[in-house]
Amino acid sequence: RDLHLLSCRQRQMCIRDRTSKLQYGAQPLRRELLTVGPLLRQLVAQFCDSPLADQCDLSLTQTLDAEQAQISADPALLGRLVENLLSNSVRHNPQPVTVCLCAEVRSRQLCLTFTDDGVGYPPAVLAVLQAGETGENPPHILGLHVVEQILAAHGGTAAFAQALPHGAAAALTLPLLSLIHISEPTRLQLLSSAVFCL
């Protein structure tokens, strides 16, 4: 067990070191051909195995085209991205929250939307995320900044806003490598998978 914990910590430190180098272009991406559906299910399942999962109700919804879409990306860094956003929703709310991750394809891009029903982003944090306004005492947003760096390195984007009627929302995009043709209609927003952490 101790060796397993040490291995996990070493892996986490390696990923942190790699993300810290992204800003300076010093860390090449270890891209792999990834199918979105299985990847997201795996990352959500990993979070559900963590202690933080006890403090949230987490769901994953994917359209059929998102389920079968393919991207060229670094799986370890995408795992860090998902972990940061899910952990942020749990850690910064005083009570258990409902967190939703939705995946769809729009304009040849993979669109990921993270929402929760918590208290939302503090105004100072949102000002930095949306306009880069730091003020005299800039808020601590390292985890969200890492999300922006990972997406930028993959040619994607991140936008942060308040969810309605309350909570936080993050809208992310990643370029698609390919989209497997599906004969039946895929615009019905069908529920292709759902994972719940209770």
C-alpha cells in the first residue's frame, strides 16, 4: 500500500512538473489518439474513487457524436484538467454539490461544460479569469490557470462564468482529430453515459 501511495504521489508530482513547464513551452505534449467517450468515463471514475467524491453528486452526459469523437491529446494532462475542475467545485463549496460534466460536438470542436450548483466564483476570481484584472491582492487561481495552460497547449479554449441560477460554469473546447460517422441522428442530446458519485 505504501509503495502504491508513493507511486501515485510520484505520478502527481511528474504531472505538476509538466504542467508548470507548459507556460514556457519547455514541455512537449505526449499526444495519443484518444476516443472521447471512454476517456471521460475513465477520468470521472477515477475521481469517484477519491475522497472528494463523497462530497458531491457527479454526472457525466455525452452526445453520441462526442462519445465517438477522437482527439490527439496528452491523456495525463487532460486528467489533470478534469481533476482540477471537479476538485475546485468540491473544495470551494461549504456543502455537498451537484456537478455536471457534459460533452458535445459543435463546429468540429469538442465542447466540454462543467457546472455545479454551489456558490459560484468569487467576483475577484471571475474578474481575473475573464479580463485578467488582478488588482492589489490577486486571488489564488492556480488550478484554473493550469486548466487554461493545458487547453492552450492543445489548441483549445476555456471560458469561465457564473452558472444560473447559482454555481460555477466552465466551457472548454478542444479541436477534433476526427469524428466517426454515425448514421442515426445525433442531435437529440441522447444520454450516452452517466456516472454518479454519491
